[in-house]
Amino acid sequence: VQEVIESDKHLRISKNSIPLHFMICDKTGDMAIVEFIDGKMNCIKNSDLIYPVMGNDSYPNSLTEMTKYRGYGGNLVIPQNSTGPKCGNFIIASDFVKKYNRQKSIIDYSFNILSHSSEPQRTQWSVVFDIKNSKVYYKSLNSNNIKALSLFDFNYTCNTSVKLLDISAKTSADFVNYTNQINSDYINKAYNDPAIPWIKEVIPVKVNDYKIKYIETIKCK
């Protein structure tokens, strides 16, 4: 985690069409949230990271909203879904994290958090990262059964072909060889999906085209 934070001296995330923030975690249990506010990197960790959760607003704004709810300084009832209140997904997820009982499966509990804090029929996919065991669990709106990938099962040498997996594929073994055309088809399908029209409102066509071509600029060394 500290290594990523210190890369701030050499790396800066460029301005995006959608405001971005990131959670960084490692196998030691260390974690931090990085946000870019007014052109400056804001790193939240240690005692400042009161709830290890991110929502759709900045961390300071989310904390302010949290204090309005019962058990956190206010009188409002914890919402049942995130479609109404401001910072609803942050509030719901933080409450779930606080109430976690270690007798329950952490993977199942994590998906339960995502289910309650997401927007039904709008959230396209959910992912849980088991950092300690190097596994990735995921499901999608169109394929609701939980599937898993082990990061130990991949060959990371430069002479291997790049693989691609449809997150709605039946199994985690349904990888295909990456091509620019497949990548373009998937991105444009999402970009032109009538069910999520807001994408075109925040991402110009020029930026979408750049995202399609960007992966071709990544070289293995």
C-alpha cells in the first residue's frame, strides 16, 4: 500500500469524465483510499479511515452523511437500498461492515453487502477480491451465479497470448484470445446500451474511442 501511495511523486491520474477514487489493500491488511480533489491527491488511511468503504461521493462527504444515521450520531434509519438517500451505498455498506460476524462466510457476506448497496437492474456486475488467497469472485446481472478465478492459474510471461473473459460467461474457464475487435465490440455495446444512457452524458465519443485503443499501448517488458 505504501509503495502505491509513494508513486504520487512520479504518477498522476489524469482528469476523467467520471470522478475517480481508489481503494488500495494488501495481504498484510493495510489499506488506504486515494481520491483526487481539486487537483490534489488525498490519501485516507489509518485512524482517518473510519469505515473501509467507498461510495459514489468523496470520502469526507460520505462521512458527513453517515453521522445523520442511528448508531452513527444521528436519528435517521439506515436505508434499505441505495436508490434514494445521498451516499446511500456508502451508508449501507459501512453499516454492514460494522456488523460483520466472523462466523459468516466473508465471501458470501461481501456479496450480500454489494447486493444491498447496489442499484437493482442497473448494477451490471459485482466483484469480491480475496487478497489473502489471491482469488477473484464475481457475478453479473445476466449470470447471477458466483464464479471464481485464482491468480495462481495464469501465465504472466510476455510470450503468452492475452486472454479475455466475458463476465457473463457460464464458467470462469471460458477465456478467449483477446482481439481489438472483440474489445471494441464489448465497449461499444456498453456505450450504446439504452439501459444505461447516462454513460453518453459523461463520456464523449472521443474518449470512448480512446478507451478502445488504449489497451494496445500497454507493452509487456
